[in-house]
Amino acid sequence: MIKVAVLDDYQNAFQQIIDVEKYKDKFNFKVFNEPFLDEKEAIIELEDFEALFIMRERTPMTKDLIESLPKLKYIITSGMRNNAIDLKATKKKNIIVCGTDLNSNPAAEVTWALILGLYRNMKQEIDNMFQGYWQTTIGFELKGKMLGLIGLGKIGTQVAKVAKAFGMEVCAWSENLNLSHANELGVLPMSKEDLLKNSDIISIHVVLGDRYKHLIKKKELGMMKKTAFLVNTSRGPI
């Protein structure tokens, strides 16, 4: 029987998605809902496991951790990209690393939930309604506003299409922006500085890496309109 550890499942979603009973003859699952205090604790807790199911970019799979797990043969991550795994260390130990299919729909949908919630003061109005108040603010119209997309990949493209349906103007910037793709979508390419200065809403859709880490700092926030909103459904360190 293969011992499998499921890490960082703080929502306890694994057992809602996977029928554990169906696989009990082949796999012995242990779910860790809380993060480890440190790497030392992770090594102690995981030393007997042959496989790890990990969530994207939560517990770091460092060289020291990987080399300290003598029985580890498999690492399965949510999504097809996980910067928290030291792939050189896994290759050296012949550990198989694989990922799940990547679904871009949820991120685009959450992006629009946040934008609409901000522009229509949804949280404030719902909170006020439970206090006995009604229509205490006036929302804003999206039509004619400028949406600035930092990243125009799969998720950014979906967000752009919805913006067009709302009658918004859309601009985009990234270091590897595909100009032909932007033109097909009716998206205006801009420099990062012009996008920050002209956008009413800025939405981030780039992959966390060295070139995008700390992309938006105090200087960039200072370039934005005082009325602009910044939405980040990508990674915090950006």
C-alpha cells in the first residue's frame, strides 16, 4: 500500500473531491490541514511517505526537504506549474513530478466578481442591508472605463473579452505581449507606465517569477489615478 500525504488542504477539499474509500486498498492517505511550523517539522512528518499531493506554492519543496525524505517517489501538484518545487533536486533523486490540468475559468470569474463588487460597492451595501439600511452608496458604470491588463495570456484574454462585452476600453502590457493577439482582441498595447496612469481598473494576470516579483511597488501605485482599483488574482509577491 502506497502512503500518500496531502499537504496544506486548509479547506479540507481533498476528501470532498476524491472518494478516498474507492482507493483504500491501494493508497493510505493522510491529510495535513495545517501548514508545518518549519522545514524540520515537515521532514519528521513526511519521512515515511512515498507520494505527496501538494497545493500550488504552499509548502516549499526545497532541496533539503526532498533530500531528507528517503521513501519519496512521486510529487503531484495542483496545476501544471509550481515554482515551490526544486526540480533539480527531484531529478537528481529520480522523483516523478507531475501536475493536474490547468483551468483558467475560475480566476477570470473571480476577477470579474471582484471588479463588479468594487464598482457597485457590493460588500458595503450587503453589510449595510443587514444593519437595516438600503442603497447607501452610488455605484459606477463600467461602460467607457479603461481596463488595464498586466498579462494577456489565457486568463487575461478571458477577462478582456468580458470587458469588451461591457463596452469597456481595454489596454494591456507584459514583457512578452503578443501584439497580434492583442490586435485580434481589440486590446490596445501600452507601456507599463501609460497603463498605470490611464487605467480605471488594473488587473494582474502574469506568472510569478523573477521578472515580475515586486512589479507593483509604491512608485507604481503612485502613478495610478486616485479613483483607480487594483485587482490581483495572480500571486501576492507580484
